[in-house]
Amino acid sequence: MGYPKRLLTTGEEIVREFRPHWRMLFVPAAWTVLLTAAVILTWIFPPETKWFDWAVTAIAGVGWLILGAYPFISWWFTLYVLTNERLIARTGIFSRHGLEIPLEQVNDLSFHQSIVERALRCGDLLIESAGTQGQSRFSNIPEPEEFHSLLYRVREDRSKALQGVRPAAPEGNDTVSRLERLARLQADGMISREEYEEQKRQILGEKP
């Protein structure tokens, strides 16, 4: 089950989509094996009371639905999508939850891996964004360092594309007006803090 193409905007393309790292299935798989073994052993070595076999089977079945099936289904319905315009996270089985971060609002990217996560090639991605999202954590990302670099490159391409379609400033604008316009672009999340500072230096460094 991939991200529905009908939800993409005109000109938007999927760069990468994936589910959380497969290590999230370790615990559900362990519970599946344990509960299955308990049922098999109960029927191989039945006690004197016959109802005990069925009781253990029923309890194991309910336990598997909670500890085995539900985590797997939850993992299956969790999807991360990177397009050339935004980063999307969709979770939930019955009620769906979504998070969308426009790439032009991404201000800072970082990732974290523990020793075990580094061995399994997974980790967490932390995103600082403008607007109401603030700080967002994407947990159990496969190959977080590689995805971190990919997201940065796509974000830079998006920033260059937006700069290419912006109208040129009218001739005769003074330095103050250009700085005010640049500040509004940064406040609206259209350019990053680094881009703001670089263009500000260029404007202040120009000779009248």
C-alpha cells in the first residue's frame, strides 16, 4: 500500500516512500512464536481437565491479536513519503493521522543513532521547521544518514526552484525595502535562515 497518487499536487513527484525499519517487527514476531509454542505444548501434553486446553488457546489467541497482529498492522499502515515539495507521515489503522512539512519550511535537519540502531542501520530523524509544526521527530527511519542527505538535497532543489519563479524586484527599490521584503520571505518560511543571511550580506554589500 503506497501513498495515493491522487493526493499529489500538479507537478509533485514522489522521491521516496517507506515504512519504519523492520526491527519494529522483532517483538511481535517473538510474541507470535512464544504464544504458538504455548498452544502447541498444551495440546501435545494435555492436562486432565480438557477445558484447560481451550482456555490456553483462547487466551493465546487474544494475546496474539494484541501483541502480535496489532503491532504488525500498525507498522504496515505507517508510511513516510518524501516528494519534491513536502515530507509526509501517515499513521493509524482505523483513524488516520497525517503530518505534512513543506520543504521550504524545513530549517534544520539532524539524525540520531544508538549503537544498536547503527548496527541495524536505523535511527531517528529530527526536523526543525517554520510555522506551527516546530520540531518533529520521525522515529525508526531506515538508513537515517542516507535519508538525511537525500532530504537535504531535495530541499535545496526546492529552494532553488522557488527562487527561480519569484518575480524580480522592481528597479529603483532602496536597500530598506529590499531588506524588509527579504525578512518577510524568511518569516513566511520561503527561505531558510542561512539563505536570508547570505542575501542580506549581498544587499548590504552592494554599492548605490
